[in-house]
Amino acid sequence: MNPETHPAQSAILLAAFGSRLPDASTALERMRGRAMAEYPDFRVETALTSGTVRRHKSTQGTPEQSPEDVLRRLLREGVRTLAVQSLHVIPGDEFRNLERLAHSLQGPDGFERIEVGRPLLGNREDIRRVASELLTVLPPQRQPGEAVLLMGHGTRGRANGVYADLAAELRLLDPLVLIGALEAEPGLAAKVDELRVLGVTKVHLMPLLFARGVHATRDMAGAGGNSWKSGLGRAGFSCEAYLKGAGEHEALAGVWLEHLREAVGRLSA
């Protein structure tokens, strides 16, 4: 931090997609605690980028702020330099919207300086690092010859290709660790075909999502017929789900925190 910048004028915003489930806030609060410990001279705020999640939580009586709400409040309260750290997994729509918002609020009538930290899989170096870190946080009950299928969210456009890039890196390290996307390709059907070619009989499901929200508990591991766990069962695989969000693993949380360190460093460059 620039020594001439008063601490009250510097802040960090941690922006996550969010989840309607109360337990899913654990990862975000833990990340906030780590940021506060590392940057005691910065105010540390949180926000949820998903309008759907914010509306749902508001009806539950637990309203959450959007990144724009928080940023405009910080401006009114005299903050002048700000690091915005994305807690998204890939540079998809949620991240790009956050990036555009931050840039729009920098200038004569806005913040003097805003730096945005990239998401977990922000560039090629991140993809290689995360592939290695993922091997350290796989389900502990996994036995030799058993597969792990990571579930990502998926998105539109070029950003979805990040999953293919990660899959390629994982294949080099452990061919039995696969990744698919819930709302894009490659979906579960493609992964079932791949698992059959590999000849495995047991699959461990694991979310590649910041928090263990509805997508992890219902769409991946739920008892309903449309869940990935049910689909794998119908396809003849024995299946276990490992319900721990990416932000809850220290090794993966450390990648996001390193991106925050880089963003804070750029504030005083």
C-alpha cells in the first residue's frame, strides 16, 4: 500500500456469485477473514454478483448487497483506492460484468484507482496451477482405479473453453480426474461416455464451484432424477459425492488470495 494513502481510503471487495443456501456463506466468510488478517489497514467488504440469489435471500429476510451497491457506498464514504477480487471460477459473464462495473467507477467522479483480481482460472498459468492443486484436495476416500468427476457451472462463449483447457492439464496428471459443465458442454452425457471408455466402475463427484450451494447439493449430489449422481447411477456407475466447495479448500482459496495480492500490489505500482 502507498504509505501516503490513509488506511480509511483503501478497501477490498470480495465478489462471489452467491448461493441461496445459508451454509454456502461459509466459504465467503472464511475468505473475508483471511483478507482481513492479511490486510489490516484495508476495509474488507463482500458482495454477491447474482441478482437471482440476492432476490431469493431478500425474500428469506437476509438481504445481500450487489457489487454496485457496495462500490457506490464506499465512494460516498471516502474510499479512494480499491481492490476488487472476483471469487468466480472462470472469466465468464459474471466476472466480465464485475470488471466493467469497476472500470466504469474509476475516474474524476469515482475512485482514484481500482484493480480487479482475476478469477480462479484467469489465465493459462492459473489453469496449470489449479490442476496441480486439485490433485491435493480430491475426495480422501477415493481408491486406486476410481474416477473423480468435477462439476463446473458452464457459461456461454469462449470462456467455457477454460474447462477443456483444465481437462487437458488434469489428463496429463491423472487421467481418471475429469471435468464437465452443468449448464454447457461437455455435459454429463459426454462424461458418461468418457468414463465408459476409461473402464471405471466407481465415480466420486466433486464441485468446482466456489461454495457448496444448490448446484452442488441438488444438481450434482441430489436424490432427484436429474442430478448427476442419479444420472451416473442409471448409467451403471457406483457414485459418491464429496460436498466441499472450491473456496473451502485451503489450496484453492490460496490461488484466489494470490490474485488478490497481485491486485493490491498494483494499487501502489
